[in-house]
Amino acid sequence: MSHAEAAHPTLEPGSGVRWYGPDPGTAHTCAPPRGGVIVNGIRIDPRAPEQLLDTVRSFLACGRSHVVNFLAVDPIARAQTDPAYRRLLNKAELNLADGLPVAWAARSLGQPTARMPGTDSFRLIAGWGIADALPHYLYGGGTPDDVAELTQHLDEGFPGIAIAGSESPPFRDLTDDDLDAAADAIRASGARALWIGLGTPKQHVVGQQLREREAAPLIFCVGAAFDFISGAKRRAPAWMQRSGLEWVHRLASEPRRLWKRYLIGNPTFAAGYAWDRISGPPRRAGSR
């Protein structure tokens, strides 16, 4: 069900709310800042927090839809054996290293890369957007009650944040009608930042499908960030995050659900990285 807020900002020039997109009726182009290095066949883009905000500003100024993926080991390992999924991930305007092993791999291949967890980036952008009344839309997060809990935590943690609407989609595969309705609701809400928390790989597929429908200028695929921010799940201690051991904490917390992701996915990623190292000079993505 959709839970659009009645009092979301009106994003029209001259309305008193900052206008993020191009002037209505004018042609515009914006080139995504693609670059970075190829890790296991996936482009990883170098961004630090302040650079991420600069990129977000440029995406908003463009007004077209842009997908930002926060990639840990799991989606990259999956993409090794799924060419269609690999191509889909590489379509994103920005692929950031959510997991520390991904950042380490990119650095060792010659690309200075900071770890950019989806949860931390969500908090960063939520706080940054308050001054300009940046409207957010929450898509995913389990049940409607789960999304309501997330909304409450955001309201409490970021006083003044503009939550334009939210939706908890069905757990089944989404149909074209589902996606059309979701894109219509997101656009009607006035949201400029769409946050998708549906898990891997579904959120990346849905993110691109909503991008094609121009649902919002910013489309962030953030995985478990919804659960961490709402308090439904506890993040690993800071020392485990700094040591690249966050996966151990998550495996211990949900072994039946996550054992395959980590006990098979991690070695798959490591093998792919080893191949990257021995197969020749690091491959860099072309910019455009």
C-alpha cells in the first residue's frame, strides 16, 4: 500500500522550495560520472562522503533518474555467474563500495576508494537534505508496519526531514502494472530521492525498472539500511566494520538465511579478485 504524505513540498519554480530539476520545457543532458576500476566485472566508482554529496547535487540539477548502488561482496559475487545481472549493475550511474572488502579490492587494483555503506550514506543525505526540504520516498522494508517504524525513526533522528511517501510492495516478482503504479505514486508525491530496500538482487532490478520510468531523480538501492536505521536489526560493532568483519556479525545473527551468501559468496568474490590480479593490468571503466 502507498502511504503518501498529504503535506509534501510542492516542487515548482517560485514555490519557495528549492527547484532541483531543469526548467520545465527545456531540453537538457547530463552525463553520469562513470569511471573507477573493474572488480570482478563490476565498475566500482571512487567517492568519499563529500564527493557523494557533490554528485547528488549534479543528479538533482539534471532532473533525470539516476541509480546509485551500494555494493557489498554478495551482489558482485552473484554477478560473476549472471551476465544479465552484471550488465544491469554496470548500467547504474554510480556503484559505491558498501563492503570494506570491495573497497580493499578496488584500492589494490590502483583506485583509491573509500567504503561508502548504504546505511551511513542514507543518514548523510537525509541530514544534508533537510535545509532544502529534499523530499524522500521509502520503497520496501518488509511490511507496512516496518516502513512506518522506519519513517518514525527518520522523523525522530532527522527533525524536519520531508518524507513524501512510502510503499511496501508485495514480496512476489513485480509486474509492469505494479511498477507503473509505483512510479506514478512516487512522481505524484513530489519525491526527489527514492530509497529502495528490497534485498539483493531484487532491489537492483527494481531500481533500474523505476529509473526507466523516471520515478525520481535519485534512486538509491540500500539493502539492509532500512532495517539498521529502524532498529529492526543491529549493525556490527564499529571495530568489526573497520576490520572488514561485519559479515561475521551478520552471519552469526542470521545463519540460516545468510550462510550461503557468505560461505559461498565470499570465496567466489576472492577467487574473482585473484583472477583480476593475475590476468593483467587493472581494467578501468571509461568515463563519459
